[in-house]
Amino acid sequence: MCWSGRSMRCAAGLLHKLPVEVVFAYVAMSVVAIALYPFDKAAAERGRRRTPENTWHMVALLGG
């Protein structure tokens, strides 16, 4: 079990137990999420159509 004081060590230990594909998919979706934020912020500043809420939920659900 992981406790807050050991969370980084615990996360590192869990990464070794996951298939490479799962780790890659998680990292890829995190990159997608990070890449979407500036576009959404720019759209908001310009008064344009923003990224739909459902898109953000799907990205989060998929690991971003």
C-alpha cells in the first residue's frame, strides 16, 4: 500500500510492474492534455469556441 510520504517511491515501484504499453499510453495522453491547454486558453482569450467539456473528461479518463 502507498502512503503520501512514500508516494514517489511507490509510484516508481508500480511503474516497473506495468506493461510498457500502459506506461506509454499514459504518458501519451498526458502530453495530449498538456498540448490542449494552450489552445483552449488562447481560444478563451480571443472569445472563440473553447474545447468542449466532454473532450476534457475523455482526456482525463484516458489518463491525461
